[in-house]
Amino acid sequence: MRTFKSIFAMTMAIAISCGSTVQAQTKNNNNMNPVIVYFTHSGNTELAAKQVAETTGAKMIRLLPEQPYSSEDVNWVNKQSRCTQEHLDQTLRPAIKSIDVDFATVDTVFVGFPIWWHEEPAVIRTFLDNYGEQLKDEVIYPFCTSYESPMSEADATLEREYPSLNIRKGLRLPAKSEEIKNWIKQ
Ligand SMILES: Cc1cc2nc3c(=O)[nH]c(=O)nc-3n(C[C@H](O)[C@H](O)[C@H](O)COP(=O)(O)O)c2cc1C
């Protein structure tokens, strides 16, 4: 675990240092701002969000659950743990603290999260549900961090659960700056 974290942090540092800001694709090219909304439990997705911010210039906004996840909550080996229950019951929506974003002034939203159980954590579904009305005119770029699961798995669940939102193909980070730029151009 410690080795994984060190390698992750090192890769992120190199990737960030190679980056340069590019304009995220906007839906109407009127110079509106992109934002990054992300959830992290152990910090990897925050580093990933920094990499996206470095490349896009977008402001970072951290999603916080009303009830923080304890280490027992994220024990996926325990069938009774909070994360396992939130995976098994896909209707669960853990409450989140409200975020300070005026989506009227934003047209591109990067949504970052750790992969939990091969998909986005329930906190992300709470965000997409709570802010769905404000997000329907936005271009949404999801990104993830994970041990090994590919982004395509979360792409599939997001597409299935939120067909009315304009969600682009996601990206698993860390990634090379060039890869992030190409992702944003899609
Ligand atoms: C509850 C839980 C479930 C996870 N499920 C997966 C998984 O299905 N596939 C995977 O590759 N990694 C999985 N992971 C590992 C995380 O995706 C990975 O450590 C991520 O980078 C953590 O991000 P964070 O530091 O921003 O919280 C899981 C971690 C937790 C805590």
C-alpha cells in the first residue's frame, strides 16, 4: 500500500511538472470557466484533480460527505461496511455538504473520484442527483484513480445511470499531460 502511494505520488509529481494549461472544450466557446468537483478518501484523487487543474486552469472543489468515511466504513472485505452496503444498494445516496459553485458561470465540469467496487462511489451519485438540474447544460468529464480498474467500468455505470447528462468518456489518472489534453479535446 505504501509502495503504491509513493509510486502514485511520484508519477503525479512528474506529470504535473510536465503540464501546461489548455482551454477545456466549452459548449459555446464563450470563455466560461471549467471547474473540478472531486471526492477523495485517501488523497490520490486530489493529486489527480491537481493534475487536471494544472492542465486546464480549473478551480478545484472537494466534495465532502456529511458523515466522513471512517477506515471501517471503507473496509470492502466487510460485507456490512458502509462502502459495501452503498455498493450493494445502488439507491443509497450519502448526504454531501453543499458546494459553493455558481454553475451558471461554468460550462465544463470535471468530476473526479476513486473507483470503489469498479464504479463511482455513491457520493458521486448524490452529487449528480442533487445538482443534476444545474448540470444538464454542462459538459461533464469524469476522471478516476484506482488500483487497477479501468475508467471504462465507471463510464458504463455513469452512462447507464445518467443518460440525460452530457458525460464524456472518462480518464484514469495519473496520465501524461498530452493524454489529458487529448481527452479534453474529445
Ligand atoms: C471501498 C473501496 C473500494 C475500492 N474498489 C476498487 C476497485 O474496484 N478497483 C480498483 O482498482 N481499486 C479500488 N479501490 C482502490 C481505490 O480506487 C484507489 O486506492 C484510489 O486511488 C483511492 O483514491 P483516493 O485516495 O482519492 O481515495 C477501492 C478502494 C476502496 C476504499
